[in-house]
Amino acid sequence: MTDTQHEFDQATLSGYLDGELTQGDEQRVRLHLEHCAECRSVIDELHKLREATMNTDFEVPEDTQWDETPQGAISRLLQNSGWLIAGSWVVGIVAYLVWQMATDAESIQFEALIGVAFLLAFALIILSALVDRLKTRKNDPYRKVQK
């Protein structure tokens, strides 16, 4: 079917088949189909394709295939090591700041200010991600999807 010989393209005919056209457009397509064998053929092909798609069985993967954690041993080791180092660093900075304030409360050193600023920045980033997650949770179309 060429667009120069026909009033409607394949997307419009597909919309007609799916019932997505306005009433006026649907009427025009219906009238066109009464006189155009080629467009009726396209509609028949689209209908067969739609039926085949709707009747196709979907095999649900096993739960192990849905897992979002790294599957390989090296990948898990790298991820866990990264979290261990990050957690140790945060605990170390907090311990250092507490020790410094306990031993020399009158003079806060430059390192303490850097540590506090970094921890504050880290907390704000985590908080912003949490706020965004909570905002989108109620509108998330996939939240009720089960494995």
C-alpha cells in the first residue's frame, strides 16, 4: 500500500482496528474500506497479527531470574566489598569526629569540618533519593506487579 494512492496509512488503520480513532476518523476509514480491497487486506493482516499476539502464551521466568542482585561471584564480591569500604569509612569519620570533639572541644580542626560537610552531603543525597522514592511510590504503575 502506498500513501499516495490511499488516504490512510498503516498506523491509522491500526488505530481503527484497535478502536483508538475519533468517531469522525473511524467513519472515514470505514467508508474507505468499503471501496478499497488493498486497505481491507492490510486490516486483515493487522487483525491476524493482533490475534496472534493476544493468543501468545507468556512463560513466566523462575524467581531466581527476577533477582536484581549480581549473579556472579566476582560481581557479588565487588559489590559487597564496596559497601563494606563505604560503611567502614562513614563509621571511621564519625568515630574520628566524636574523638576529636571529646579531646579538644575548643578547636575544631579543618578535617572535622570536611568530615561533617561530607557526611551532611551524603545524608542529603540519601534523603533526596528517599523523598523521590516516596513521592513516586503512590503513582508507580509497577508497584503491584508480582514476580
